[in-house]
Amino acid sequence: MGAIFQSLGRTIVAGVVILLVIMAIAGSFAKTGDMNWWRFFMRWLHVLSGVMWIGLLWYFNFVQTPSMPKIPDEQKPAVSKVIAPAALFWFRWAAMSTIVTGLLLAWMNGYIGAALGLQQPFSAIGLGMWFGIVMWFNVWFIIWPKQKRVLGIVQASPEEKAAAARMAGMTSRFNTMLSIPMLYLMVAQQNGGL
């Protein structure tokens, strides 16, 4: 049993196996021909992706960024050369997966146009979708390009690195701010709140 937890890959495989066993016991495989099951499955993928995305966003803002000034200079390369690039990889692809699965889910449920047009009764989820789209754009077109300079993936002068770090940090904080109402709006739509 301990060998499962010594490898992230084996841990993930074990989690999927447990899920498949639960699905078999519940008779979920018999439902895969039903569009409602696929809508549910897409919602699960969307939530799974969103947990990864917002979890990493909050990790950067609540843990890594505030902790950096406390780390001795000689230890900072461990963060900037090893941890941050890996976290940013999962961060940006979780953002992409969240957006893609969310848009597919809205399309599968037949409300994508009404939601993006902020029409009733989909205005809450529509506004949440727009917040998510803005946040996704920020990840891919502001935060990641700036972080590549900060991390030395793209050559930049010390001044350019400092400016890039400020912009990436402020944009990340902007996304953190938007994540709070975005999550509320996503949950509000299906639970009658607003």
C-alpha cells in the first residue's frame, strides 16, 4: 500500500481505479449512453480542473509570494528554478482545462449563448463565465509571459525582470480578487442564490 503513495503517478492511478470501482458498483457505465451522464461527467471534469487552477492561484497568492521575502537568498533558486516553473505549468494548463470544460458544459446544456449574453435565467453563471474568461486570458497572456522573464526562461534585464514580476504579481492578485465572486456566481446559478 505504501508504494502507491511514493509516486504521484501511482497515487493518481489508484484514485482513478477507486473511482472506476465506485462507478461500476453504482452502475454508472450503463448510463454512458445517456447525455445527462455526459453532462454530469463534463461538470465533474470542470470542477476538477477548477480546483487545480484556483488552488494554485491561491497557493501563489497566500503561500509562495508572501513567503519569498522570508527565504534566504541562497535558497530562492530552489523556488524560482524548480517549484515555480512546475507550479506555473499546472496552473496555466488547469486554467485552459477549466475554460474548455466550462464552455463545453455550457454548450452541452444549451445555454452557452444565453449565459455569455448575460440573459436571464443564466446571468449569474454567465457573469461567472466572463470572470473566468478574463482570468484565463490573464494567465495565458499576462502572467505566464511575464513569469517567463522573471524565471529566466526568456532573457530580460534586471529592470525588465522587476517590471515583469510586478505586473505578474498584480495580475495574479486581480485574478485572486475575481476568483471570489466567480466561484460564488458559479455555485449560485445551480443553487438559486445571487
